Amino acid sequence: MGDTQGSQSQVSITIKYANDTLTGYTVLAGSHQTYTVSQKYSWPKDSLSRYNLQAYSVDNGPTVPITRAADGNFTLDVTADSNHVILFFARPQFQIIIHGTDNATFFPESPTGDNWFDAGTDVQFIVPYVLPTDNQTRQQLDGWSADNSDINDTPRLESGLFKSSVIHMSVTQTVYLDYKTQFYIQVISSFGRALGTGWYNSGDIVNVSVIPGNDIIANHVFAGWQGSVIGSQNQVSVETLADSPKVLVAIWSVDYTNISIVTIIIIAILVLLAIYQKRKKPSKM
């Protein structure tokens, strides 16, 4: 008799999963009580994919979509007035794993706010062309590959964002970004025109030079380079190794011989003019 009364005071709540994405189960709840069903938003499908909760139905009723999330639990309050069947719907998802930067975004965005995407969808990743480290060092995107495929070269741009070609999400994708370390080489000259200032890949051999200007009075003579160069520092055109940020300064000496000659000529002309003016004056009677 007690067993019969006990069974009449409880109802069953059965949890099922469409397409057998998870093993179902049944619980007993107190009659006319509120029972809270708690279900994880995500659970593993295998080592490289997962299922993500997207909707539910109660007793074969309409499918109710939910706000999707990557982690945590979705909860549903059920009134135990009779036996109920809760059916959960989930989508298989694969992730895009990006190596090379933490600054990647996706288009369209992940429905779960992370780097996981529903199977069968098309996705593009977006990354900066340039990742600055400081004013003298940076990383510039050179290319990318997916799952060890051939490297896709990218244009060299000084700013802006790179958007990849479409990636179809049928498996988990691993993307490798090839960022090159670059250093800023600055070439300075107080006379003439300095050539070679710019950003260069680490390890590059960089040619720097200076084009002398036009001397007017003083004569500028190239005296060499201040800074790390390869070979003789006394050449107008030299090379340097881009292994760190560098400043190369062209040194000039100034020959004032022409100024001295001009000065002597001017003085001589003034003296001659003075003598001429003196001789030109009439003598007093």
C-alpha cells in the first residue's frame, strides 16, 4: 500500500537527445513540484569536435531555440504535474586553431562566442597585417597555411586587416600564420640625400647610401658612417645586417678652402678699390 502511494506521488521526467548526441536518462520528481533540468551547453563528440546545445522541445511540442554559449549549463524548470519528455537538439562543431597571433577575429563570428563553428558553415579569419612590438620592431604577415598545406602568400601592407579565403568547417582546422620579425633601419645625413631608411626582415642585408648635395661655398667631404656596417665605413654606399633596430649616420667634414680664397679675393678687391678711389681724388691746390 505504501509503495503504491509513493509511486503515485512521483512523475517521470525523461531526457532525450536528437540524433543520439548523448545518452538519455529518466529521473523521478515529486508530483506538482518544480524540477530543474541542467544540461551542459557543450560536450565532446570526439577528440577534435564537440556538440553544442541549440534548442529543446517539451512533450513533442514546438522547438524552442536557446541563446547559445560555449561553457556552463543551460537550466530548464519543469512543473512535475505529469510525466514529461524533454528533447534536446545540438549541433556538431569544429574549431579553428590559429598559431602566430592572439589578435584573430572571425567572419561570421562564432555562434558560441569562441573559435568553434557549426559543421558545414563557411568562415574567414581576420588578422592584422602588422603586429607592432615597439617603434623599432614589429611582426609583418608574410603568408599563412591551413593544416600544413602550401603557404598562401599575402601582400605586404603597412596597416589594415587581412581577411583569409573561405574555410569550410567539415573538420577542425589548424591555421599557421607566418609573421616575419622586422627591424627599422634609419639612415641620417646632414648633407645630401640619405637612402635606405625603412623596415626590413630580420637577417636581411640592407644597402644604405648617401647622395652628396651641391656645394656652394664650403666643400663637403664624406668621412664615413657612424653605426654598424658591413665592410669599410668609408664608402658612400655600404651594407648593414638587419639583426636589430639601427641608426646609421653619414659623417661629413667641411673644407673651408673655397671660403678662404673667396675672402682673400674680396679683401683684395676692396683694397684695390680703396687705392683706386684714393688716386682718383684731385690734389688740393
